[in-house]
Amino acid sequence: MEAFSSECTCIAFDTPGYGQSDLLMISTPSLRDYGDALLTALTEIGIEQFCLYGAATGSQIAIQMAKDAPERIHFLMLDSNGHVSADERDTMLEGYFPNVTPRRDGGHLLTYWDMVKSLFVAFPWTSGNVADQLKFDSPPPEVLQEILMRHLQAGTNYALAYKEAFYKENIDHLVGLDVPTVMTRWEDSAVLSIMDALLEHDLPNCVRVLEAGNGVPARFGVQKHALSNELRKRPIETAALSDQRNKSQKGWQKKYFSAGDTYIHGLEKTGSGEGTVILLHAAGGSAMQILDRHGADYCAGQVIALDLPSHGYSAPVSNIDQLSLQSVAAPILSAIKSVASDSVQLVGEGLGAAVALSIADSITAKEVSVTEVAPRFKVSGADLPDLTPKYDGTHLVSMWAYLKDRRFYEPWNQRTAANRRNSDAELSAEVLQNELFDLLRVGKALEAFALLEASQTAK
């Protein structure tokens, strides 16, 4: 997006089942299924003809789209694609997509971490052969954790599109391609070996190879130059973006609400009843988390669950060192005013309750429900979990243990009979993983939010 936005309008889609795009309701979707969904999405926003860029798995989906709808693809750009023979593929795929089903002991997290870390060591990542080792530095733990988050987001279905693309990583998949195409060969690619294997074959006449040197700037540089030249030679007819989505869609819809120079993410559902209910979660939580607990209780009219700033998919606060109730509440208030015209009911937990009480007079709030005033975290000493990513992945084990211990003890790190909770413990691995994901999204800002929550709920 950053590399090409000076040349044209850029729209980046999350592949269905990844990022924030919903999973296709197909047990084993094909590349055509993924391509059809993306073509439909483009039609929905009024884009008929476009340039298409695909990298790795995206390149194989893009090839399929270009073969199925050549009249819509003005220019195709392929990156990190190659050729793998059937025998090589079968060898590579041994252990390539491990089982990451959440487990009560949290062991699946180390499986995830081993895979993510090893992606920067060798290709395929399961290999120990010196010939397969990559020639660049491993990124710091913070970057590895960002990649881990994408895997956690996709869940146990993380391999669906990836594996399907792997089976199409072959010269045969290019048969039938007949739109202007460039393929980039760049020296620092993790898949340089299979890119070179593809170049040993006769490519379709429509494909031109771009040679890039070392580094990402060189890679994007030759691609941007090719795109600029193509658009100058063959201008593309532009169309205004339009929102033609079916307004009567059922189920929970993901929404972004503008709030001045920032944005708030939320989940919205509109029923047949009247009124609007706004759900606000506690520190370290998310819109999805509060929906799981309270969403079913408010299904008559419009229900909106919002992610607080720096939580879920809302934008982070601009200055965490100056965090205040006002800096959290202001964008929430803007989001509510932009969507709710009638009186609303505010429902909050922890910090969300404090926010609800602070904005009630600024909107027509017919009711403010405080479901849980007590702070979620004890913030003295070492009561908060350490969210600092560690290269060996032990921070994930510690966080998993923290989530389980706090279900049995209060405080969680005083594991004595006297501190045992007198309540049932929710030990579903899926629930634990969702809570872990929410904490990882907040990251190091958790301490500041926990302190703010404690100070406000004490009032």
C-alpha cells in the first residue's frame, strides 16, 4: 500500500478466513472460490477493471482470478511465486502445517512459535539442511509476535488457502494466463529457489520478469516502475467507489467508526426491535469478549460492541504515557454519536463502565448499566502478566499459565488454599486462547490501562 499508493488508489483485501475477513462457508475452498469472493467484493464497491498484485499465496489466487476474469485484470503483478514439482511438494509438506488446535496445557502455542520463528531460518521451515537455510537475520521477537498474531487470528484454519496455493505452485498453473503480467525475482526472497525453478521453464508470452537486487526497497522499486510505465502506456478507466452492500445483512457486522484523527472498531447487529445498546469492555478485553458474555441479552434492537482504544482492532492511543479517562472516552463518544441517533443504553465492565458513566451526560443515555465495577487486574508489584515477547517463546507459556491461575486464585500469583476462588473455573482452551489474543493486542500498554481502570473503578 505504501509503495504503490503514489501511483494509484490502493485497496488491500484480507483473504477470506484471514485478517478480519470472514471464513468462506466451504469446507475445502479452492483458489477459484477465494478469487470469486474477492471479485465479488470488488464489484460491491464499484470496481470493474483494476491492476492486481499478488504475493506468495496471493500470487496463486491472483493467477486464478486473471484466468477466470481476464477482462477485469488490467495488469497482473506476481511476487514470491515459483515452481515446485509434485515430489518436492510432498516432501516439503511433511510437517509443514502442524496441528494447532488449542490445548488446555497451552502446548500448541509453542508449536505456533516454532513455526513462526523457523520461517526466517529455512525454506521449507521444517528443514535442517544447510542448502535450505536462508541468508538473512532473524527478526526481533516483537516482529515474530506480530506474525504469530496473524496465525492466531486465522485459528485452526490457517492452512486452508496456504495449502491450496502450495498445490498450485507449479508452471502448470500459468497455463491459460493471457493478461499483461510481470513476475519479480528478487535476491532476498525466502523462496528464491522455487522462483528460479520456475524461470527454468518457458513462461507464457504475456509474462515479463523483473530483476530486483537486495532489500525490500529494491523489490518494490522495480515493481512500482513497471506499474507506472504500464499505467502511462495504457491508462485504466477509473470508477468512483460506491457502497452497494446489502443493508439488510443479518448477523454481526464489523464496523469502523471515525473519531476525529483516529478510529474505533466495533461489531454491530440490528434486530427487529427498537433502541440501541452499546457494550464497552474492561481493560485487556475486546468487543468480542463482552459480546460472548452479554450480547445475547440485548438482541431486540441495534447492538454495538466497541473496542476501546488500543484494544481489539481500534487504533492505539497517541500517547500511552499520558493515558487518561478522557483520552479513552473521547473517541468512544465520537463513535457512538456517529451511529446512534436515538437514546442509547450503555453497558460497561471495568474501564468500559467508567467510560460509560463519563459520557452518559454527553449523549441521550436512557440507561447506564454497570455490570462489573471491580478492576480486572491487580496492579501492585508483579500482579500483571509480563507481555514482553521473548525469542524462545516462554512469554506465551507464562501468559497461558497466568490465564489459568487467575481462574483459581485471587490474586493469581498467591497460589494458596486461602486465596482459592470459590467459583467454577472456565478452562476451555478456545476461551483461554481468545483471552490471550486480546491481551497480546493490548501488549505493553496493558499496565497503563490496568492502572487507569483501577483508579477509575475505585471511585
